[in-house]
Amino acid sequence: QAVALGPWAFQRGMEPDVQLCRSELAACSAGPRWAVSLRLVEGLGRYGLRASPVFVTSAIGTLAEALQWDQALALVDAMNIQNLELDVVAFNTTCRACSKAGRWERALMVLGSMRSRRLL
């Protein structure tokens, strides 16, 4: 139910803020709501908000728990396109998503990307 707060608030003339979006993202991590967490990250722009590395890392963590390694990689790529500088925690979480799903070759690619960004 918490995931519906952003659109609900917006429809009632209220401005969703970062704290509301963080609360919604936390609700996603409590269950199998990985697709909703992706929509939250993608929808921040509608509210005039910009994703932070911490926010994106939380979404990646939800994807890791759901074994959605491919979505985690796609989210990292999307954030790179938006010039959001992700930190070592975001890449470690992405690496964990790949590892948990048995995609060790992808995990190694993430490690290589970390090395090229001088995060290792």
C-alpha cells in the first residue's frame, strides 16, 4: 500500500518528496515488489526529484533479493546515462545481485567496471 503514496499525494495536490519516495522504496524491499522499486526510481523525475546513489543502491538491493540481476545491471546502465555517479556500495550490491543469481561472469564484469572507475 505504501507504494501507492506518491501518485496518491500528487493527485491531491501534494508534492511527493524524497522522504516519501524512500518510504515507498523501503516498502518494496519488504516483499516481492522489485518491479515497483524500478518504477519508483524511473518516476522520480515526474516529481522533480533526482535519484541519489543511496536511493538507487536501495533499489538494486531489492532487485538482488529478487534475483533480478539483469534489471540491476540495466538500472546501473540507466544511471550512467543520466550521469549519476554511483559509489562502491551500488556496484557491490549489483555484483551481489549477479552472484546470487549464479551469474558469476556478470559479477566479474561488474568488478571490472569498478576497477575502471577506480572504485577498487
